[in-house]
Amino acid sequence: MKLSVLFIITAIIAIVYGVVFVIIPGPVYSIYGIESNMVLDYMGRLFGSALIAVGLISWQSRNAADSDARKAIIFSFFIADGIGFIVALIGQLNEVVNPVGWTTVVIYFILSFGFAYFQFSKPGSAAS
């Protein structure tokens, strides 16, 4: 896989989830078996705005030349998605959400693994 494809996939996932969390957080929670309330909706909308930022950064980075900035973005996404994977896995193992939550675990794992590949691959390899 090319890095540009990983950036595009990340952008699509983040922007779609971000917009949905901003507009209709309650129905999203119900899919995961979580009861909505005003505080949770507020936090979900803030999370959605952060996801939109991630998506836009990823989209804007898709054709970026190899640079310190692109390396910083790859590293940041690797770390953030790795933390997201751990948090989602712990939540899932503790049954915080229903089995649909495994999709979140998988998404964070795949994205973290993808960015790890480009973070640790040798210069001049498939990292373009």
C-alpha cells in the first residue's frame, strides 16, 4: 500500500465519523449500546470536531513530499492510533460497549499498524 492511500483512508474514516458525531451523537451511541445524555453528546461533538481535524490533516497530507512535517504527521498518527487501539481494546474487554465496539478496535489497529509500517520502513521504500 502507498502512504497516500493510507492518508486517504484515514481522511475518509475520520471525516465521516467526525461529521456523524458532531451532527447526531445520540444515534451513534445507541449503535454501541450506550445511552445518550447531554454531557455525552457534548463530549461526542468535541470528539467529532477533533476527528474532522485529523481527517483534514490526513487529506491535505496525501500528496505531501517526504519532509520533516510529513514524518511528524506519520509518527503522530501512529502514536494516536496506537493509543486509540489500546483504549478501545480495554473498553471492549471490559464490556463498556456492545460487540459493535470491536469495529473500533479493528479500525484503530489497522490504522496504527499502517502508520507504524511507514514510520519504521527504510527511506526510499514503499513509504511514498
